[in-house]
Amino acid sequence: MADTKKSKHARASGSLNLILWFSFTVFALILLVLFLAVQSLLLGSRYRGEVITQMQQASREMTEVLSGSEEGFSLAVWRRVRELEDDYDVHFLLLYTDGRNVFSDGAEDDSYPEIAESLKERIYAGGSDVVFVEGDVVAYASVVTIGGQNYFLYVSNSIAQVNSLEESLRWLSLGTGLFSVVLAFVASGFVAMLITKPVTEVTEQAKELARGNYALDFKRDYFCLEMSELSDALDYARREISRTDTMQKELIANVSHDFKTPLTMIKAYASMIREISGEDKAKREAHADVIIEEADRLTALVNDVLDLGKLRAGGSTAPVVFNLSETVYKIVARFDYLCETQGFVFETDIAEDRYVLADRNRTEQVIYNLIGNAVNYTGEDKHVRIRLMAAADRTRLEVEDTGKGIPAEEQATIWDRYYRSSEAHRRPVQGTGLGLSIVKEILLQQNCPFGVQSEEGKGSIFWVEFSLPPEDGEELLGVEGAK
């Protein structure tokens, strides 16, 4: 396993700059080779093809001249042959089958018999004509019958100039290509550096971010869309990580404080029982009550922290169809003691028999936390309004208080752990500061839309929308709380 990791690291250790540089240079070399190959194949072969086509045409015309002459190989025929040579820029040679030149002026070339012998082998073996290239000469030979006798018509053309031009072009192309490769080498280095520079900058900033430096700005005016999108994504990640880090520090500080306070109280009152009120039953019971209350508070805090941890870890839900109207009535009734002891007023507008599909226990926790939050933050009139109504294809719950409202800049953070409003208030309902954070996690898990509508000086309305059950929900899931 260790060797595999090392090999992967070795494969990934190449610099992007070097990879791009090398790739561009190799690409330029490949283009050069392809260009030279195409030039050599197309230029030479195409020209030779055109030359051979001209020679074949010249051979056909020559054959017509010779075959149509009734005077034999006269001076007129000789002149026509020279005209055709000039027109097609070729050289004609008419040979007897033994190698003698028909148009000889008395001087015979020793190579003619060899040419005739070679043509016999090639023509008689493969057909009536043959094309061949030897060095700087391209030749076309065919059998011509004149007056019942066979002759070899040999048409040749020199391509020495073409070969020389082709060679010159090849060297010129090679020089130009090498210059292009050098230029591509330099240009690719510049382009590679231009491409990798922002990547290197972002990488260094990402390392700083990993070290905990959140005072960074990833946004730059980059030359490409992808780098701009990457910088935006990293800047967003920086903000979120910074926010999470701040929340984590606040969480540790708040949890430490909330644990410390009840523990200090428990210890203090336990010491008072032992040293002061041990013999005084009334004082001892009062002190014991404080210890029990603080222990309950500590237990609630621990339970809420554990509950929030389970929700964040993606704890399973058990959705059922139940009567949300009855559930809201039951939870509101749990706050009746505040009406009797502290003069709170709970106004309800609850539609009857609103069935929903949700996790019943978690939904009760949501409703209780929202009402408890409204109680803690409502105004001096101590009014809390609870409404349950139909909303399109859902059921909407609203909990309204008459407090000072939530500033617009704080509305996005009220669902965070240990959010504390700047508003001073009394807390008739004991809480741990995690209520709205638990509400958020539960509703996200159940895909329930939720939010807050608030205006400073006019209170706040927290709302949630629950899914309606399917038409056959009673048969599929069972109904809880049905009348």
C-alpha cells in the first residue's frame, strides 16, 4: 500500500508548467514532421504524376503521327516529332526491337540495345506499356505497330530541376520548421507560465487558508472563466470556513460557560447543605431544589447538544400521517402555566383536521421550540399568536411574537448555534440557546420550507410548511391522531 501511494505521488509530482511546456513543444515537432512528410509525398508524387500524364498524351499523339504517315519515316514526320518534343518538353526515342534507333543520324548509343532488352522484359511481361523512374529521369514506353512491324516508343523527361527544387524546399521547410519549433518552445514557455501563475497563486493562498489564515482575498481579474469560477468558489469556501470556525469557537465558549454555571451552582449549594443548612430542613430542601434545577438545566443542555449532533449526522426520520391540528393544540396547552402565573396570552387560529406527513416526535419538538422562542422574545404585552392554515399544497404553521423584531443583517444567523439577539429579555421558558438550530436541522431533514419574517419594532413571524399526506396515506402509513 505504501509503495502504491509513493508511485501515485511520483506520477503526480510533475509541474504543470513543465507539462504544458513539453506538450506544446512536442506538438510543434509533430506538426513539423507531418508537414515535411506531406510535402515530400504530395509535391513530388503529384508532379511526377502530371509529368507521366503528359508523356502518355505525347505518346498517343506520336503514335497517331507515325501510324498515319503513308510516306514512312519522312522528313515531315521527323519535324512533327520535334514539334511534339517541344510542346510536351519530352524526348522521343523510337527503337527497333533489337535496339536500333529509327531516327538515327548514324550515331548509335550503346545504351539503346539495353533499353530495348529491358523494355522487352517489362512490356511483354506486364502489358503493352510501362512507366518507370530512374534517378532524374521519368520514362514511359509502349509498343507501336507501324506497317505490320512492332517498335518501342520510348518517351523520357528529366525531372532534375524538380528534384533539386524539392530538395531546396525540403531544406527550407526544415529550417522554417526548426525555427517554428524554437519559437513554439519559447512561446509555450510563456503561455505555460501565464496559465500556471494564477494556479500557483491560488495554491499558495489555499495553503494559507489551511493554516487558518482567513484574511485572504481569492478574487482576481483572471484571464479565463474557469480560474474566475475557481477563485469565487474558494472565496466562498473561505467565508464559510471562517464563519464555521467562528461558530465553533463561540460554541466552545458558550458550552463551557453553560456547563460551568450549573456546575458551579451545584457545587456551591451542595457545600451550603453540608456546612450551613444540613440541620435546617427548609433551607436544605430549598438548596436541594436549586441543585435539582441546575442538574435539570445541565441535563437539558447535554441532551440538546447530543440531539443536535445526531441531527447533523443525518439521523433517520419516521414520517407518519397525523393530525397536526391536535398536536398544536396539545403543545399550546403545555404553556398554560405561563398564562396563570405570568399573564401571557396565547392567541390561536388553528384550522381543524389538518393532516400532514412528517416525523411526529420531531415535529412536536419544532413546534415547542418555536413557541418557546416566541415566549422568550415577545413584547411587554406578552402576546403570542399561533396560526395553522392551508397553503397551496401544504399546511403552514406560523408563530408570531410582538417583540422588537430581528435586524435584517441578523436574520440569516438566527438559526445558528448559540445565536444571541442583542435585545435584552427575560426567559420565562428555560432554554439552552440551541432551540432554533435544532429546528433548522429537523426541518432540513424533512424537506420542510421554513423561514422568518421580521421588521424591527414590529415583532417576528416564524413559519414552517409541512407536506400533505398522499391520497392513500392512511392505508400506506397509518394515521395517528385521527378522530
